[in-house]
Amino acid sequence: MSGAPAAPRPASAEETGTGRLDLLLVPPRARTGWRVLTARVVAMCVVELQKLRHDRTELYTRAVQPALWLLIFGETFTRIKAIPTGGIPYIDFLAPGIIAQSAMFIAIFYGIMIIWERDAGILTKLLVTPTPRAALISGKAFASGVKALIQAVVVIVIAAALGVGLTWNPLRLLGVAVVVVLGSAFFSCLSMTIAGIVLTRDRLMGIGQAITMPLFFASNALYPVAIMPGWLQVLSKMNPLSYQVDALRGLLLGTPSHLLLDFGVLLGAAAVGIAAASSLLGRLAR
């Protein structure tokens, strides 16, 4: 009596010669270290910039003030010739300062946005994700830098239309973009640090308005450092805005500047600002 033929035994992974179980699904290795930090900074920056698609009014309205500075203040003081500018027209001297000023004015109130996110419950949700706090702050800071860069393009176009002798060298313009982003990143982090201390929008608005004009006037944006009184020269050398303006003048106009020192100060200031704002982010969310 012959039995039914036995069903063939399925071949194992070892018998197929692969030496591994091909049927197991192996998940990809997660990114670690600087790669995950970079990816999350970029993601946060993109999220911030998405808001511009819904409301571009801020960019248009903020272009009015720098245009008035160049058209009225710049043209008037160019005719008066009361401020020594090293042989260049005053409006040329002023244009880089107005670029830095407009970038600072965008960034210095950036903390209001993070307080709004706290009030709306968004910040709490972001903090429970595995994204490092430094990545959250860096993404917001560099998104502020990109907004400031758009504003800088507007000011450069206005300045060129007024006959300001700007460079169009691509490498120098790339340097201008880096300077604007770094300066704006620092001032936005300063705003978020203040937000972590005062915790309310009204207080932040008051402090922001109180420090913007002193930062502006205690810099070399409107006049050379050499004609300032001694105490103001000391404040100017402690002011990151002065280094931003100095770099912008050297890159856009070709005037004597200290580019290595300027870039070093701006990079260090942005790093310190990110660290300070990150340390206070948890307090803001409580």
C-alpha cells in the first residue's frame, strides 16, 4: 500500500544560500547626530516660511519704512553733506545700514510669534516631539533670516533705482545673504530669549520698541564710528548690528572693512542667541 507523496518542505533561508531571512522587514537606520539636527532645522524653517504663502502683507508693509529712509533721509543728507563718509555719497553709505536695520526690525519682534504659539498650544506639541530645542529655535531663527533676506532684496532694488553704486559680484552678494541671515538669526533669538523671560506679548512689544532704536542709533548704520563720542563708540563696538553693517558696506560698496572679524562676531552672536533662547524655551511653555 503506497502512501500519498509527502508535500515538499519549504526551503529555509539557509538552504537558498542567502544566509538570512529575506522575509523579515528590516527598518532603515534612523539618522543620528548632525544629520537629524540639520533635517529638523530645515523642517522647522520650511514650516515657518509656509506662513508667508497665506499672508504676504507683512513683506509689503515693511518695505515702506526702508524706502522712506532712503528717499527722504538719504537724499536730504546727501545734499547737506554734513556727515563725513570717506568720499562716497551719503545715500550709498546709508543703504547697507538700512538693509541691516530692516532685517533687525523684522527679527526683533519674532518672539511675539512664539508666545502666540504658546497660547495656541502649538509650542507644547512641538516640545513633546523628539526634535531638540536647539533645532526648534534654529529653524525659527533662520526662517527669520530668510524673511529678512527678502526684505534686503527689496531695499537693494530701491537703492539701485536711486543710483547707489552697489556691486553685482555673485560671490559678494552671496556674502551679503549670509550676513543678513546671521544678523537676523541673532536678533530673532534675542527676541525669543526676551519672550522666555517676560512671557507676555505686551511686555515683549514694549521691550522690543525700547531697544530697537538704541541698537540702531548706537551702531554705524547712520554715521561713522569715528565721529561718535567715546562712550557711544564703546557701545557701538559691543553692538552686533555694527559688525553686520560693516560687513554689508565692505561687500556691497567695497569700502574698507573687517570681514573676518564681522563674520566671526555674527556667527558667535547667533550661536549664543540660539543657546540662550533654547534654554528658556521650556520656561515659556510652562
